[in-house]
Amino acid sequence: MPGRQRIPGSLTPLHSINILICYSSENMPIQKDTIYEGPITIIKTGKGFFSYDPEEEDLFIPGENLGGAFPGDTVKVQFTDYELDRRTGKKRPSGRVVEVTERNRETFVGKLVENKEENLTMLAPDWKKMYVPFVVKGESLPIGQKVVIRFKGWNKHQPYPWGELEEIIGPAGEHETEMRALALSQGFRSDFPPGVQKEAQYLEEHGRQMLKDGADEGIAAGTRKDFRGVTTFTIDPFDAKDFDDALSVRTLPNGNVEVGVHIADVSHFVRPGTSIDQEARKRATSVYLVDRTIPMLPHILSTDLCSLNPNEDRLAMSAVFELDADAGVLSSWFGPTVIHSDKRFTYEDAQAVLDEQSGEFLEELNTLKTYADKIRARRTKKGAIAFDTPEVKILLDETGKPTEIVLKERRATNLLIEDFMLLANESVAEFLTTQMKKAHITGGTIYRIHDSPDADRIENLAQFLKVMGYNLPVSAGKVKGDDMNTLLKEVEGKPEEYLIKTATLRSMAKAVYSTKNIGHFGLAFEFYTHFTSPIRRYPDLLIHRLAKHYTVQAEFGKGEYAELDQLATHASDREAAAVEAERDSIKMKQVEYMSEHVGEEFAAVISGVSDRGIFVELTESRAEGMIRIRDLGNDYFVYDEKRYRIMGEKTQTVYALGDPIRVKLTAARLAERELDFALVA
């Protein structure tokens, strides 16, 4: 029988597959007089952790030593001493924040509430990482409303930081209020500043002439290739409003096939130094919430002038490939083009043509699918990991109320588009690298990089999989992509498929932007960048400018090169914020949808185990919640951390990670976006 363990929080493969490793003080090369600077991590309970060396254990920062720091702030930290970790019985290094050098955020979103005991108006932050509320100062503060406040300070010896009201969002709990609050909490706004609106108005009036002139003048000067006579179409989701990629295909006289990947030429309209460019750089990405898109660019560009709409001439940046019968790339060409999309397919429409072998552009779709399949097989053979977890889509009525939760189906046409986009991104990255070498330029482009997995994470994943009955070959903390693919294939169709795929995906490093190329582990690419979505991602726009610089000698100055490293970091940060907002919006609507089903029973799988209870994920809706220890029955349950399970001392009942179970929804707490479940006997 394993010993009783009281582990704070939920240390599980799905929620966090890292295991804390503690070193003795003899192994710690840290000195009291050394000051370290960097970002701090603070958890909800108000405890901080600071990484001063990737090879060493983080410094533990007790709540009383945080020095007014918030999660993600850049701080200066000083080592203080070693203290006993009650959880492990070992000593761990601890420290204190001596200075906050840069705030991660200055504004906070939340609900205004009354603290009657202390006669204070306070902000309860929506940001779950925030471990303390704010005192809000001002007159006529709207209690019960969601608001934005600006942080003003945290006086010494005061229990709370304070701020001033900056914006009233609306009544807490209303759909529009909550969606705006989600976006604002991550720094994204739907409205554009006056300078952008003025430039957008100019494009409304003159954009079509600019488009026509760009096509005519480019073709006349030989700086744009004319693809308007080549069969071209787009394939996108049914609800897409902007079309930033199109494919052309034709058979060449020599029998080879030419495939063109044509991407909206945003850089023709968005020039460096303009208000639109500055705002796009600041946003860095579009944000896709369950009911709306917060675009990076004004609508005149994203859904009109730049969008590759059917039956209209459009400017593009293109990657054109000559492929042999095995889909091998015999030659490639990159540069500005003019295209004319013959049709707008949805994924469903294009799939129907393939399935029924009847309909418009059947021959072209068959050709593209055949070559895409070969490209994907080659990529997989090289070790690319075939993650394929279905995404949740929440259907809403006109008031924003969720009516249904469905899983998005991945069709052959989804894969077809993905395969050619990956080919273009890889090829453009290699092309730019070659051009930089010729020009003796270092760090002169932005790569999309994906580091190999952390050794500890992989070892933990292998341990988790062993408990689940699967073997993942690991050698010295390293794993091969082929072995990952074998595992993912093995779990297909099994109850634990989604859980294992999710745990495996979360063991991976995060893909980020960087001017330093280390390749892309997950895709098994030596070179990779983002070229194919400049309407919604700023790095793609930068890559287009660089591609124009090297193909048609468009200007790209030394100052722009100097900014690339900073822009890569900023784009990575904003991408992470957008992903968090998108996930929060899904979670919020899942809980709202489930609130109509309290008391009903559902099929589920155990997705996490902790000393506080078990986490469950519903099979159909992917909604997550918890069954607390006290609700598991009349027994004393022991948490077996190594086997990811809890066991009843009297009944020997075991609840283990990955077990299919049946549950009843007992509560849907909308404010906390949390669901409570009970076991069904």
C-alpha cells in the first residue's frame, strides 16, 4: 500500500506532467550575494518560483517575499537560504524579490465587489493567475460591473495593490460583457485607434485602384507573374470570412505537375511606419473567440482587398512547385503574383467532390489529394509527429447562448490544405536562409522553431504511459518521432486515445518565433517559418517583406533587420495570450452549456488524479470538471502519485488515470467556469 501523500494542487499528466526534482544544498551553485533578473512565476496560492539556471531547481519565493510582484513580471531576485520542503522532506533554495523591473501587465479586468468589513471597493480579477484582489479608488464605482482598472501601486505594509477605474465593460454575467472581458484581459480590443480608422477609410476609397495598379504595373515591370489563367481555388471552413491562401494546379508539358501556393499579398497595402502596420505589429495576431474574431487588420483589408475572394483579381505572394510523380520537388519559385480564384470551396464541399468523384474541379482536387498524401507520407517517414486531436466547436444562438457542442471533423481536404501550407512554409524558410548566407547576414529572418522535448518531461510521459499499459522507447531523455507515431497509432479508437494524445502533446516544447534556427522537432523540418497567413499573423507579413526583398529587390532596411529578434519574442507572447483567450472563451461556453444539464449523467474518462479528487472529461463535449475526494464514497482514499491513481483503504476501490467512468453533473459554477461531478454507481 503506498503511503499517504498530501500534494498541493493537481500534479497529473494531463494538467502538468512535470515532477519537481529537489537537489541537496551541496549541489547548488548559488550564492547569497548574487542578484538574478528574469520573469517570475506565481501560482494562485501566492507562492513564487524563479528559474535562475535551466539545469537547477527553481528558487522558491514565499508569499511574504514576493515584493509586490505579479505573475510574469520581470524581477530581480536574491537567494536567501535553504528551507525544508514539507512535501519532499528535502531542502530547497529560497529567495526574495528585491525589485520589480518590468510589469507583465498594467491593466486588469474583473468584477467590482464590496468589501464591507474593510469598507473597500475591490476588483476580483478574472485572470486566474492573479493571487490577490485590487483596491479600486474613485467616485461612483459601479459595483457588480465588469471593468478594466489600471494598476497604480502597492504600498509597503498594505495587504492589497490598488488601481483606478479605466473602462466599464458591462454587467457581469452577460454574454457581450464576458466576451469583451476575455479579450481585454489579454490586451486585445475589437476597435481600432483613430489613425488606423483614417487609413482604413482611405483604403475604402482608393484600395481597389491600388489593387489594379499593383497588378498592372507589376506585370508590366516583370515583378509579378500572372497566374490568372491557371485553375485556382480556395478551400476554407464554412464560416471563414477571410481567405488568405489559394491553390493552383496544372499539368506541365513535360508531364510533371505544377502546384502554386498563393498567399494574400498584405504587404502591398500594409507598409512599414503606417498606423495600420504599427497596430498590426502591436496585436501580432488575430484572436478567434467562440462567437467573434478580433482581427489583426481592419476589415477592408482582411475580408476585402487582401482576401482571395472568388471571381476577382487579387495580389498574392506565391510559392510555386514543380513536382514529379512521387511529389518530389524538382524546382521552386517564389515571388509576387496576380491570381484569380475560380471558386470558393468549403472543406465539406471539396470533400463531397472527392467522395462522390463528381463535381467542379474533380480532376484538380484528385491531383492535389494524391500529391498531398505523398508529401505527408514523406514527412511522416522523416519523423514528423502526427498529432490529430479533434477541436471543440460551440454553436451559439443569436443571443450568444450555447446550443450544441460538437467536435470538428478532420477531413482529407483539411489535410490537403495543411500539407501544401507546410511545404510552402518549409521551402520559404530554406530559401530565405540561403539568401541570407549569400548576403552574409545573421539573424535576418524569423523562424518558427520547435525544440526537442525536455528530458524530464519525456521520462515522466514514458512513466505515465507505462501505467496506462503502453511503451514509449526513451533513451537518455530523448524520443524519436517514429516511436511517437507508433504510440499515437496504437491508441486510435481506444477510450484513452484523447487523453494519451493530449498528454503526449503537452509533453512537447511550445513552438515559438525566433531569429535563431534550431529546426522544428514536431514537423521534422530543418527549416520552417510562417508564410501562409499574413492576414492574421504579423510574422507572416514580415516574411513576405523579406521574400520580396530577395526576389524583386524590395527595400528592407537595416533598422528592420535589427527589430526582428524583438518582434519574434513579442509575436510569441501575443500568440500565447490569444490562445489563452480562445481557450477561456470555449471553457466559459462549455460551463454555460452544461448549466442546463445539471443532474444528468454522462460518459467520461478520468483525465487527472490528485489528492483532492479526480478530474474527468466528458467523452462527447470534452467539458472538464472534478469529483472531490469527499464525494467518492465512504472510504479513506490514498493518493498513489507514481501510478496516477487513488485507492480506497477499506474497499480497495481504485480510480486511475484513463479509466472510463459514468458521472452525474452536480453543479455548474459560471463565475468560476468550473464543473462539479459525482460518480454514478
